[in-house]
Amino acid sequence: MTCPRPAAIAATSALMLLGVAAVADGAEPFGLLLAQSATVPRGPGFYLNIFKFLPVVMVYLLWAKTTTWIEVDSYEPTNLQQDYTKWPIIAFLAGVAGLLMIWLIPFFAVSFLLLLLAWLVPLFLYIHERNPDYAVDEQVMTSYHLGAVANGLMRKMGMKGPFNRNVTLTDVGPPVSLFPKVSADKIDPEILQEAQDSEALVSAREVLYDAITRRASEIQIEPGPEQTAVRYRIDGVAHAAEPFDRDTGDQIVNVLKIYAGLDVNERRKPQEGLLGAKLEKREIELRIETSGTKLGEKVSLRILDQSGTVTKLDELGLRPKVVAEVKELVNHERGMVLCCGPVSTGKTTTFYALMREIDRFQKNIVSIEDPIEVKVDNVSQNEVNTKAGETFATTLRSLIRTEPDILAIGELRDQETAEIACQVATSKVMVFSTIQAPDTITALFRLLDLGVEPASAATALTAILGQRLVRVLCETCKEPYKPKPEFLKKANLPADKVDVFYRPPTPNPEEPREVCPDCGDTAYVGRTGIFELLVITDALRELIRENPTANAIKAEARKNGMIYLHEDGLRQVFQGKTSIDELRRVVNP
């Protein structure tokens, strides 16, 4: 409920006029009303004590100012976790009550004390409730805030403020800190110190803190004509965040580039680097990529938070039967298991989960990655140094000489790497890798398109695991509904076994809902995988050697009981984990 400022001014002005009109019997309500009547005897006047009246006026003006601030501040959406819109009306009514007591209680000391309490108690209760939801430098009535106000007043008078000198901007703001992850010789200490002392560092930390608390996996900072847009990728979907003015946005980009050891003056050529962040006891790696646009420099900041990383196959969303089958396949003595899917569909997570299924104490596991995204204990992880001219193929040739039992290749990108991987897989080595393809059948033909001979691919391949990620419905706000019989028939689902499906809550303009505390009103919390597993049987190997069509491979795979991606997705819908609309967004059968 809002408190209209004109109404507040009119109400309190009327009270003030009544007070000025009061004479000897001012404490009597009817005397106040009749004081101006011609029939009432009038005294000489000047019954108003100026030393009592002026403090009341000062408190009134301060109350009007602070109540206006509460009204504006309580509706500020940035970083708020609670609904504060009740506080303007509380502060308004308390102040009006205090002013009434000034005129109705004849004992000034008592009435003035009650007026002060009516003004200050709601004000400080509001401040006490709102401060925890703001950064330290945005909190009010704290030692830092009072010192900053005093410094500002002294600067206006030409003096240097003595307060907050021992407080750097890294000590204020949200509880997240940035630190470089490159060697010290790549960052100028003076430039780094300037970044640490800049106000843009606090803004950068606020963006990062907001993104992490909202479970974002990526922050996109894009310049516009007058503002810098900020977007968070949450559960694979971009959401707009509060934009910055253009100057602040450019400064935030510069701070991030300094901490990553990038060239601040280079704004056109693409650059990439690493920096780190600490939030409470969590250490988070941030991978930054910049690119020049017509309007300025665009930045993508990937948040690699290993604290929430899935580590086991059982946690990916695979059906128990498929989990058991994959575990059996990856423990073969030789062969190749490929994970496939488009960009950002969880291939890397599955890739690391496969490595963790191997006994890393009994077997020699060697990985080749670009870059290393997750550290795995007891695995010899090697990063391809592209700046030094290394490639997957050259690094792979040198590592084969170490006689690994398991060889994990980050991605099959070129013909030479793919051919070496297939050759190694036919010897006593199990190979894990990923390849970009929308499904398992396409991944098979993608491998052949890279230049691998059909006979070599047929001999090397053990299985191909295709996947997508679907968002999981929020348990708090998802709503049930009865699906149409036509849809169930088309999806080949038994109508008698399907009671309800679930979907995000339907918006109702007449009855607006409160923001869900669990999902932040996105209707989804987290993601899970949907999969299809193509096991390379002897019959499929014969088909592959004969250069078959995709339809022939599909028909043979179907004979072996392969379930397609959209069919596995329907399982998640049937179990109430996701919605039909989300499945359609991710997979088009």
C-alpha cells in the first residue's frame, strides 16, 4: 500500500495550522474550532512558544523527508529478498499520530518525546530490516555510511574527509571477492591496485554475487548506445538483469579484464582468460571471453562452480537400466564411448562422470582437454597449449607412449584426432570422448564425415550416448493438469495410467502471485538429463562397414530396443519432473 505524498503534506499542514490558531485553551478540541469566531473574546495573542514550536517543525520536516525516502526505497527491486511495501504507511500513520499528540497532550516534554518516538522507531525498524539485503556500501546509518556522508560534506567545503581511510572497497559490498588466476608477471601491480580501489570493483562483485545466488552458469555483459545490458543464463535460459549506465558497464569490463590478465586497451580482437572468486568457503573459477562489437566490447563470463557439479552417472538422470549398461560398457578392456549433443547440453559433465566410474587406483587414466574444466583425482589431466602450437593430435601422439589404460579426449574436432582415437581404441585402450551432434545416429555419421574410415569406426566404437538437458519444475509452484487424450494417443502413452501432468503456474492478472522463494518465479529449479544410448552391436558394425543410410541404422538400433531422446523426455514428463513445453523447447521429435 503506497502513501501518497500530497495527502501526507495536506494532513500534516492542517494539523500545523490548527496548532498556530490555538490560544489559551488550545488543548480543548472545541476551543480550537471556535478560536476564530467573532463571538469569542480574544486575548492579545502571542501564546505560541517559539522555542517549542521550532523543534516540532524540524521533526516534522525530517519525518516528511525520511517517510518519502522509505516509500521510494521500499519499492526499489534491486537485491531485495522481502516485501517492504508495508513500511511507508506504517511510517506515515506513526508520524501523524505523533503530531496529533503534540496538540492534544498539554505536557510538552511528554508529547515531544512521543513525537520523536513515533518518527524514529518505524524509521530504524525499517533500516534494521532492509540493511541485510544490501551491500555494505549501500546500507544506511552504519559507520561506513555516516563516514561517507561526512566525507562528502567536507569535500564540498574544500576539505579532505578523514573517515573510512582504512576501509578499501574490497572490504565493502557483497561477500564475494575476486582474485587473479594468472601468474603475477602478467598483471601490472599498479593497474591491479587501481582496479582494487575503484568503485567499479564493487559493482562487478554485486553482479557476480547476484548471478551466483540465482544459480546462473553464465553472465553476459553487452554494451548498448546508453546502457550496458546484463543477462544471466539460469538453467540454460537467459534472463535479463538490472542494466548499468554505459560508463559503469565499461568500467566493470575493465576490472574483469585486469583480474584475468587481459589487455585492457585491446577492445576489438577476441580475448579469453581466467579469474577466480571466493564466496564464503567456496572457490569459483570464472572463464572470461571478450569480443568487439560495433557499440563496444561484449563479455561472456562462465561460472564454473564445482561445488554443485554432478560427479556420478546415477545423478545425471539416466534410467537405472541405462546406468547399469553404461557402467558395464565403460569397463570394457578396449573400445570407444562417445558422448554427443549440441553446445551446452551437459556432454562435459557426462565425460567426467564416465572417468569417475573407472577404478582410478588400478588403471592409468590420461586425459587431453582444452581447457581442463574439472579436476579429477588420480587422473593425469593434460591441457592442450594452443598458444604454443599444440593440437589435440600432437598431444595425443605423445601421450600414447605412456601406455594408458583409459584415454579421455575432450572432443573429436578434426580428422587426425578422430583417426588416432579410433586406432588406439582397437588396441588395449578404452577411449572416452565427446562430439557435437544432435543425436546418436548423426554423431555416427559426423565421425565418418571427419574422415574416419567406416571399417575403422565400426571396429573402434562401443557405444554413443546422446543427451539434452531439460529444466526441472519447481516443486513449490508447479501445477497439475489433465492432458488431452489426443496428445496421449499421439505420444503412445496409456491414458488409463496417466493421471495428471505438471506445468508452470498459469498467470492470473486479477490475482497476482507472490514471487516464489525457491525458483525466483522462473518456475524451474535446476536441470536433469534425457538420453538415448546407441550400443554398437555386431549387426550394426556390419552395417557401418557397408556405408549405410541413417534410416537403416535407426531401424537396426530400434530392433535392439534403443529409446529416442524425446521418448526418454516423456518419461520425465510422466514422472512430473518437467513439462511438455520444456521438452518441446529442447527436443523436436
